[in-house]
Amino acid sequence: MKKICFAIISIAMVIVFGITLNNVDKTELQSTEGRNFEKATVTEIVNDNASADGSRAGQQQIKVKIRTGEHKGEILDATSSSSYLYGAKCKVGTKVIVIISETDNLTTVSVYNYDRGNQLYMIIAFFLIVLVVIGGIKGFKSGIGLVFTFCCILFVFMPMIYKGVSPVIAAAFVVVITTIVVMYLIDGFTIKSGCAMLGTILGVIIAAAFAFVFGKICNISGYNVDDVESLIYIGEMTNIKIGELMFAGIIISALGAVMDVAMSVSSTINEIHDKNPMLDSKELFKSGINVGKDMMGTMSNTLILAFAGGSINTFVYIYSYNYQYYQVLDMYSIGIEIIQGISATLGVILTVPLVSLIAARRFGNRTVK
């Protein structure tokens, strides 16, 4: 119960800290005056855009009942496009998000997208319920840890980089506080969790260092990412250091896997020591390495596949257009994915001997009572 209270207090402190950080006048990158996003329900299809074969072209002319905001309860004329990213295939009763734009005496309404907020909340709730049902109290603690991590990124990391703090430093700070809180939730402040905390922090730093070195070697920087033009504009208008975002992302993305490996190795050495307290540091270190070898393969696969899965659209594009070998090899997007995947994986791999060494020395020096 103490751990849960500690986590809840930590989350509250992060939110308060984040609110304090967010107390800043943001630069207006795009004028939103007179434009609001509101919930609405389709009440009538005035003119449909469906053809005989079921395909759609142009826009639907519809009427919607506004459910939120200043126009709540009003029925307004609206349009809905057939884009894959915007608009919706509306029918009577469809719940949507609409954009209400008001200039002088003119009010225009268009469908932005489906209103899927409740569904997303249900999916999140379902995930948390399964986590608690299967994992019990530890599953509940894991859920709190996830909430804490999300709050750190949203209320600490984002405001820090907006204020001009280096994204790498901000990411490192988030890694440290997240590691401490999550490890405490798992095991409290014990020798085992202390070894895992230190190993996690070192492992993530190693991943970031490799990413930086590999980027220098390959002449790849944070300015070679997709949508860099939009990011540069944001960087020019704010204090965000755009060039460091890629490396900050690697630090945060490597955290979960490194934390998993660090705690597993530390826990294994602790268990071995409890079963056979006579083992010295050297023997405990070998045991940690042996256990870690199996984890290296699975976690390396996990990280590489995670990064590859995030780029599956790029792979399909390359395969379909039959890009040449040298063309593919020297694409920035491919180079970045390789650097991200290998850097994070090296962080995981080197965490094994680091945690094994730290835990073996710590447990091996404990006197048996």
C-alpha cells in the first residue's frame, strides 16, 4: 500500500510540476481564432456522395446536432469529405467531431472525424482490467507505472523541451525519475531494485551514446527525419531543439526493454544468492551473464521488430516501386531506423553485463546471517 501511495503522490507531483512548466505563453504557429472542435450527431443526410458501386466522391451534405460548446443543442448544416484521414462516412445517428469556423456572421461546419473517444477509453480500460486480473497486485502496480510514465512524458518532457531544455537532457531526466518510481513499485527500495535502477540508467545512456556516434559516422542527424520542414518551422518559432529530438526518442524508446532486462538479471542474481549464499561475486556474475544471454536474443528481436514494424509503410513503398539496392541503403529513413534499432539493442545487450557486475558485487559482499 505504501508503494501505491508513493506512486499516486509521484503522479500528482508530476502533474503539478507539469502545470507549472506549462505556465508559458505558447507561440501561435497557426491561427485558430473562430475555430472550434465540438462533438455532434448526424441527424439527416441531405445529399449523399455514394455512387451505385458503393464508392464515394466529393462531399456529403448533412445536418448535425451539436453536443458541446457554445452551439450545443443547435442543428447546423455541415459537409463531410471522403478522405482517408479526414471526414467520415456519415449516416443518421453517426457521432462525429466537427470543426465550427466562424467569421463575421458566417458559420461553416465540416466533419473532422468520427467521435471515437469513448471507444478509446473503453480499450484502455479493458487493457488495465486484463492487466489487473492476470497480474493481480503487481499488474495494478504496473498500470500505475504506465500512468506515471505517460504523465512524465506529457507533463515534464514536453514542457521542458518547449522551454528550450535539451531534449536529450529532458529525456534523461524522465528516464531517471521513471526508473526510480517504477522500480520502487515493483520491489521497493531494495538492493535488487537499486542494482536494476543503476543498470537501467546506464543502459539507456549507452543506447543514446551509440546513436549519437552512429549518427556522426553515417552523417545522419535529427534534421534528416520525415516532415523535417514542419519541424524546422516549429524550431524557428519556438525554443525546441529539433536536431536532438531523434536521440531523445531513442532514449525513451529504449527505456522499457532496458528496464525489463535490468530487473530480470538483478532479480535472478538475488534469487541465486538467496538459494546459495556461499557463491562469491565471480560465480554470481557468471550466472547473471548466462541468464542474460537468453534475454539478449529475445529482447534484441523485440526492439528490432518494433522499429521495423513502425516503418512497414516505408518497406511496402520501397518493395512496390522496386528501389535499387544502393538507393535503399542510403535512404535517410532506412539509416535512421537501423541506427535506432541497433542503438537500443546495444543498450539492452550491454545492460546484462553491467547489471550482472553491479548485482554480483553487491550481493557477493553480503554477509550471511
